[in-house]
Amino acid sequence: MESEPKKIKRIGVLTSGGDAPGMNAAVRAVVRTSVAKGVECVGIRRGWQGLINSDFVLLNRDSVKHILPLGGTMLYTARSDEFLQNSGRAKAVITCKMLGLDGIIAIGGDGTFRGALELSRLGVPVVGIPATIDNDVGCSNYTIGFDTACNTAIECIDKLRDTMQSHERCSVVEVMGRNAGFLALYVGIAVGATAVLVPEHKVDFQKDIIERIQNSKLAGNSHFMIVVAEGAGSAVDFGRMIHDAVGMEPRVTVLGHIQRGGTPTARDRETATRMGYSAVNAMVEGRYNSIIATQEGGIVEIPIEEALKMKKHLQMDRYRIMETMQLGGSTTLLDDF
Ligand code: F6P
């Protein structure tokens, strides 16, 4: 006879690692789905560190009222060194027992999921929800927060372009993304950048930057927008190199943490809600130690161990599209975007 899945009566939910717009929407979906299933929900504050410290708050339908459009995370977030140690994780297990938690839903990126895997090995059921502006979780083609971060960066760069165009300057803009170029490439395509530098493509300074500026100039342009993924190098360094090579005086902007804030877009709210709903259902139905991911738009559940081994590559066809848009050339000042 098959054994009945463990009856889930109370779960914990936490957000961990860098925050991402849409985390609140995911927390809300987890809480509301739990309530609908008759499962109690406990918010663990400050990520894995909060689990170690028994830093919690009881959640109900009303606690998550009005958080859907808010950026940040009502549960706070942290990166915990203590949780990397066996002793830290042992304390976390004690908190789970003390609070009577039958499982944890962890919202974050790969670092969060590595923590979740370790916790699952200690017998605590876990389900992960991918949320990071970097979009660099291998098992999921989308992570909550990416779309909002792209839109924030685009809005900033559009504004930069106005003044670069007036002064006929070159702008070098650094966007986040850690070791991945998703944010830079999507944003670069969307703003019609002169060049986009990503860690997945080895930068040939002459070909990828100088020749592009020259071609753009030949096509009639007098302002240039270079988008640099932080993982590809420093915008300050590239600015200096451009100055030394062609005598221009580029203006450098590092967009920084502004990219992590703001009200989540429709895509992030909708994806977060579907993922939160799916995570609770999986847990309650006895399918845990997995990551809720999107593949071809649909929601799938992937065992954590397998999920952490999966790789997602930057779509180089998109890189070629970006190149073609610029190399195709233009003859008027503004029609290259
Ligand atoms: O992972 C999200 C992210 O914003 C990365 O893009 C960036 O490299 C990093 O976090 C910044 O981390 P911190 O908030 O610790 O400065």
C-alpha cells in the first residue's frame, strides 16, 4: 500500500538573497493559497538568518492585503553566512520544530535554493520560487523581478539618451546581472544601444565598442549608448578606455540598486501569483524538495538537486539581433532606436 503524503498543516515562507520586485506578490499568493487550503502560514523574516533566529510573524489574508503592487519584500531579506554552516542549519531545524512548520517555501535565487537543498537533507520539506532581477536561475526561463528591472533600466536609459543626444555625447551605462548578461542584453535591445557588453561574449574592445561607435557615426549619429553588464567589466574602465582610444569624453552611469526597486510589472505580479499558488499546491499534495519553474511559459516542478545543476545560456540569437540593429545603419540622428 502506498503511504499517504505527510499532512501539511503549517508552512513557513521566506524571501532570501537580493530582493526583486514581485517578491511581495509571491508572498501574498503563498499566504492566500495556504488559507484557501486550510494551511496556516508563518512568515519568516530576514531569510535563512531569520529561520536561525526564530524571527517570525503569523500571516493571514489581511496581513498581505495591499502588498501586491509593492516593490521590496514585507518579510525583509538577508544573505546569511551562518546558514552556510552545519551549526546554523541545525538551529534552523530547531526553529522549524519549535514553530511546528511542516515545510518551507523559499523565494529567491540559486543561493537561496542551495540553502533549501541543505535544509531538505535535514528532513525539512522545501519548495523554491525563483525571484531575482538577474534572471540567472538555470532551471527556469523566467525569474520574478526581471521584467520590472528591465523596465526600470530602460526608463533611466531613455532619460540619459535625451541629454546624450542634446550634447552629442557617448554614454556608458552599467546594469546589474551578477555573472549573467540577460538584463544588459534585453535592455540593450530595448533602448537601441550602440553596443552591449555581456559576460557570455568575450569583449573585443576594438570590434565590439570602437568599430560600433565609428559605424554609428558614419550612419549619421552623434550620440552613442554603450550598455555594460556588471559581469562584463566596469563601465568606468570602459569609459576611460574609450576616451584613450578615440578622445571622446564618455559620461558613465552605474544604475545600481535602483534596478531592484519599484512597483512590479504585470508580468512579475502575474508570474509571482502563479508560482506562489503552485508552490503551496505542490507542498500540500506531497510534492516537495523542488523548484517551481517556468518552461515555455508553463509552470513545472523540478527536484532541487537536478534544478541546481541545470544551466541556462544567454540567447546569442538575441545578441546577433542587437548587433544587426546597429550595423544595419541609419541616416538620421535618432532613428537607430
Ligand atoms: O542578485 C541580484 C543583485 O542585484 C545582482 O544583480 C548584484 O550583483 C547583486 O545582487 C548586488 O548585491 P548587494 O545587494 O549585496 O549589493
